[in-house]
Amino acid sequence: MRSLRSSEYHPGSRKYPILIEPYDLMKAIAKKKVRVVDVRKTEEYREGHLPTAVSIPLANVLNAEGLEKVVEVFENAGIDDDIHVVVYDDTFGALAARVAWTLEYIGHQNVSLLSVMYSTWKFMGLKTEKRNVVYKKAKHSLNVNKDILATVDYVNSSVGQDGKVLVDSRERLNYLDHHIPKAINIPWKTFSGENKILRSPGELKRLVQNRGISNTQEVITYCGSVGTLSGLAYYALQLAGYRNVKLYAKSLKEWKSLGLPTEIVHDANYWDLSAG
Amino acid sequence: MKSRGQSRRLQIKRTKENWARPEEVNTFAEIVKLYRQKKIGEEEFRRFRLQNGTYGSRMQANFSMVRIKVPSGIITPEQLEKLAFLSDGFSIGGAHVSTRQNIQLHWVQLDDVSEVLRGLEEVGLTTREACGNTIRNVVCSPFAGVCPNEAFDATPYAKAVAKFFLRNPMNQNLPRKFKFNFACCQEHSLVRIADVGLVPAVKEVNGQQVKGFRIYLGGGLGPASFIAELLEDFTPMDDVLPTCMATVRLFDRLGDREKMHRNRMRYLVHDMGFVKFQKLVLKERIIVNATKSTGVKLEIVEEETPSAAPAIVSHESNVNPTGFQRWLRTNTVPQKQRGYVMAFITLQSGDITSRQLKAIAEICREFSAEGCVRTTPSQNIVLRWVLRSDLPYLYEKLVAAGLANPGALTIASTVGCVGTASCNLAITNSHRLAKEIQGKFIELGIDTEDGLRDATIKISGCPNSCGQHEVATLGFYGGASRVNNSLAPTYIMLLGGSTGENASLGKVFTRIPAKKVIDILLKIIELYRQERKEGEKLNEWIDRILRGEGTGSVKNSEGLKVIVDKIAQLPSPEESPDSYVDYGNETRFTAKTARGECAA
């Protein structure tokens, strides 16, 4: 596994890199300079987790009604405005990305994703622990970062607009079957590395440029239901150096529930090519 | 499980081939960009991408099928894992094994193809000359090297021919595509449906055993199909490459570059007559031999293999998982090397998921002494050099990966080209039909009947024969017909085709609606069971009926046709709307096609 120095990425005004490497995280944990957040299910957390990691299952974030409640979820995990938060999961980084994005949305500026999944961390023989980690409740302010969210109205008004690209992050067969009109398809796995949740910034940049997206354009990502896979795409684009990226967090699930139109790729029985 | 002991396993040393060239990746990316900027015209771009194995997807300018050349069908675990990774990232999370041992990734965004090539290059694979007017993937029998009836292992020669012609200037702009097929023996062979087919042979010359090939020329399937003919009794090894070169040169010089539908070499051979063509080849070979430089030769890398499994492997396992005996019977064959077995993995119409690709990589590392697998012309995958005593454990691993379906070496292993799932030329969904037949046959246990074992079913979605329907016992190709004033998906059925060195083309039998194909197959099997002679196989019974020598209620093909045509009757669209909808579709059938990509 190629080790990437965290110093390689400091795009934009970020104080901390988008991705943090396992060994860098180990050091940060040892220095007690970081709040590690485990977004897997509670049962999985109980089986073992990264040292000092606090449990915030993705569902707790998604189910919190209203932004004040969302802030409270993070406050209960001892997250204040300044602490560096590192989020991880065991689902290709997609759940972690959605939680990290939420933190950024409520105005937290110091968030990173662990570059590998929990299972890889374990495979690497790095330390884990089982204790239930609890932190003193902290105080976090609410400064909504509206720029990174795309609402349904915003997406609807963006369809077909010059300078805006809608990216469907679902798998290819789902896209061929139906998608938001004019959306292009970059399946989330296009961005996945062979052992890491995302490829290197150079590769990501090349992939996105190959698809004809320039970094002067605004990119909106969406996926099938709650913005997890597209959350990962959101960070892939950031890592590729694209600054103007928004997440349509409620994604196709909301789009379809509102009866908005979708497009389909005609003239082929592509599903018949899928095996087993 | 560990007690099986890794230590007593021999590992066969295989040379790793690198078919790729890194510079071709960036070139491809650059050319796509120029094309997008409209600096390169449609036709020029089309030729370029086809030369690099990138085929257009059905009715979609932005999507491609990436055809990966797999010479001799040999593929390593590392390559399988890379294919899994690439299919997840850029395709549909799976791949497709073709009847010419290629592996195809479908529905790849054109602008991502260079990234796929980049990944392939990392593991030594290429798409170069997988499509277009070039020498396509060199096919070799998956039994080569382990077949009890072979004169010698053809694999090193097949690989050397592939290596010689890949990127060779003489093969960059042929009148049309050109195919080499290597056999292991008389039986396991597709040599007579290729432009050049080669069967290993040994001849006694001056008291010495000399290696060589029987070379067949001018075969091929398509709207008009021809069986290749033997060039000479025996071609000694020194003359093999000159013969191949002479044939390619003649085709390049004399082949038709005008009429797209008649420019395969088989038409050239047919039009001038084989005897004349034969003379020309032999004469051209003299010129090649007289003028080629001494460096022009096949690079043969012989690999040593054991003649039997290590003797200590004697204890048979007592493990007998459910379904194991059936799978053992329908999916495994002993190798000529005692104690070793070939184990076939049954795919459905050649489809395989990325997860399964990864599973096979792991299984291959654990169970195959040669450390690679081969794709087969029946669209399956075979693990070779498996210890007989390991089979129950192998089976359990295959079950866990969803890869333990029985029937690989039987009639149930139906071949189906991609059809309307991705091809511009297809009229019907042959791909899905093949899967439906396979599923039904396995459900009914048809794969377990010895009499049905050697018969084959092959289906193409149009007359162009990618499904090789003409060499099937029961072959089908797709079309559209007006029935009861409505358009219905139909198939022309052919009977009595066969592969092997004595291959013959099937005879056109009758036209039947897609939705009646399974009923008719089952009826034919039922009739066969009633009327067969003792020990007679289905393919033998069909041949006898075609000769008009039936002894029961079916005397000849006309008699069979009466029975079949009765079942083939379709109710009106009002009574049975589903009969007018093709497999895998929800709406009424329409026959849509677009320009083919087979020729550049």
C-alpha cells in the first residue's frame, strides 16, 4: 500500500487534510489531538473500534430533526468548534463521508476522513479497543454552510444549465435504468482506490478531467437515497481540486417521491448482462 | 481444511506474458479528447478505437464495450482482481466471457476507456487489435496441455502466434478481421470455423517423430458460413509461421475491401475455389520462406509440467457436500496427468460479477497448480491442475461464491452472444434466452443425463453467428417476424451442427417464436428419449433424423418439423401479449438495429 503523506493535500483553506493516513492518525491519537468518530452501527462499534473513537451511527445524524438536534448529536460526542474530527466506517467511506459533510454543513471546519476502512485498519494490524468511549458534552456553534448543499429546488433549476454538472454517483446499471435529466454518471466506485476509500488526488483529477468537467464548473452530486455514495463523490471532487461542489443530500429518493421527471437510456436490455 | 497440506502441492512455473504497452494508454486518452474537441472525424476515430478494442454500445455514442484480449484464454489471479476492480469502477460491476475467450466490459463511458486501459496495462493485458480489421484474439482449446488425446500442448504455439502478430504492421489494415483457432485434438476444436485453424500433429519423418500441425484455412461463421479445408496433410513446425504469414499476406492482397458483407477471407477462398487458394498459399509460403529475415520466427516458450500428481496424494476425501456428485459428473474431467483434474465453472451466458472474479482469483491461487485459469469458447472458466483429492474442498469454495452451478460440460451450458443487451446488430435478446434455457435445464436435471451431455445449444441474436449457432446440435439465430399481424421476436432454428475436426454446419430447420424456444427444446428431448436406440446420444439421434433414418414416430426432419411447428403456433396478441415481448423486456417487441462494429 502506497503511503501518502498527509502534507500532500491541503486544498483551499483547509487546516486539515481531507484524507488522513492511518499512521498519521495513530500519531494524532497518541497526542490526544483528535476526535475519532465511528459511524458504524452501535453493535459493530461494541465489537471493537479505533482507539479513543466515539460512536455516532450515521442513523443518529440522519434521524436528528432539525439542525439544532444535529449539532447536539455532535456536542454529545464531545465535539466543539475547534477539535479536529476524523470520521471512519466500514462501508467504503460512504457513511463516513456523509457524516463528515454534515459536520461541514453545520459549520465545523476541521474534519477529515480516515483514508481506509475499519477492516483495512484491522488488516494492517493497527490497534483497536472495545471500551465504550464517552466524552464530556461540548459546545458547538451552528453556522450553516449553505454553499455545500443542493436542495431539490436548486437541483431542479440547475438541470441543463451551463456551468453546472449533475453527477449521478450510483452504479452504472442504476443510472442506465433512470436518472435525473441531463445528469452524467460517475459511479462512486470509479473514485475508490484498491485499498483506500479514494484514489490519489492526481488520479481523481485525471478521471474527472477525462469526463470533461472543468474546475470552473459547479458540480452537484447525488445518489439513490440519503447522500452517502454521493457524499463520497463530494470528497473525491474536493480532493481532485474542485472547489465548487454541492451535495444533493436527499438525492433521487426525494426527487422521485416528488414525481419529478427522470431520464432513461433506451434500446438495450442492460440488466440482462448482470450475473448471479 | 489446512490439513490438506500446501506443501505436497507442486507449483508449475508459468511464464507471465505482458501483452500491454503503456504508451497506448495515453495515446488513447489523447485521441478521445481530440475527438471530443471535434479535431478528429467520426470515421477516423471509429477505426482508431476499434483497433484498440473499443466497440460502440447499442445505440449509444457515449458508451463502449471494451474487449480485452485473452490469448489462449489464459488469465492470472492478479488479472482477475484487476478486472473486478475495473468493472466496479467503470463498467456494470461484472464482466462477460466471449465465445472467443475474450473478456468484455460493457457500458463503459467512452471517456473512461483510457482509465480501463491503464488498469489493464498494470497487469499486462491489452485490448489492442481485439476489434477492427486485424488479427483478433488467438483462441486455443482450454484442454491444451492436459487433453489425453492431444499430440502435444498447442498453447506455447498459440501464444507465440499471438505475440508475433500483435502490433505487427502486416496486420494493421486487413480487408476485414482475421481469426486463428488452435485445437488440442480432433474433438476439442474450433479449427474449422476460423480463418486459420491448427491441430497439433506428430509425424514420423526418416524414423524421427516430428512435431507440426494440420492447418485448416478459410472457415468462418456468419450470414454465409464455410467450413475450413485442410491445406496439406502435415505442416512441419518450421513451416507453421510461414504458412500463417503467407495466408495473411494473400488475404491482405486479394481480399475484398469494397463489399463489407463479403470481405472475410472465407469469401475469397470460396469465390476462387479452395484448390486455387491452396496453390496460392503454398506458393506464397515459398516466397515468405525465401524472403523473410532469419529473425522472423515463433518464440516458443515450452513449460515443464509434471506427468502425474505427487504420489503421496492418495487419500480421497470423505467430504461429500450436497450437490457435489452432480457437479463432479457435469463439471470435471480428468487430465492426462494422473491425479489432476480440470474443473469447469458454469457461467450464465458468460456473465460474471466482480465479486465472483475476485473469488475465482482466490480459488485459483489455492487450488490450481498452474496458478491461472482459462476462459472457454463455451463462455465458462476452467481451473486446471486441480488435485483430484481437493475437489470437495474446491466445490465448497465455489458454492460459497455462487459459482457451483452444475452442467458446464453438458447441453445445459447454453451459449448466448450479448444480443440486445449491448450489440447494435442484435434483433433479439439471445443473451437472456440462453440464461433462461440454462436455468430451466438445471432445474429439470437435464444436465445429469449422459445421452444429452455431448449435445450443444448455441444462440445468436442475429445471423452474424457470434453465438456460433451453426456448429450447435440445436442452434438459433434471432430475427423478427410478423405473426397474427404483430411483430414477434423469433429464432431460426438449425439442427445437427458440430465442432471438432470433423465439424459440420447445422441445417436450417424452422422458424420459431422466442417464447416457444424452451417448449420446443423440451419436446425434442422428450421425443429423443422415446425414440433413441440404446446408448444413442441426442446429437446422434438428431443426425439420424436429418439423414431420414428415424425408426419411431419421427422419420425425418419433415416429420419433426410437423411436431415442432404445431408447438410454435402463437396465440393472438390479445390472448397472449407476452408472446410478442422479447425476454428481458416489458414492452412490445420492435426490431431495432444500427450500424455494426464488426468491421472497421
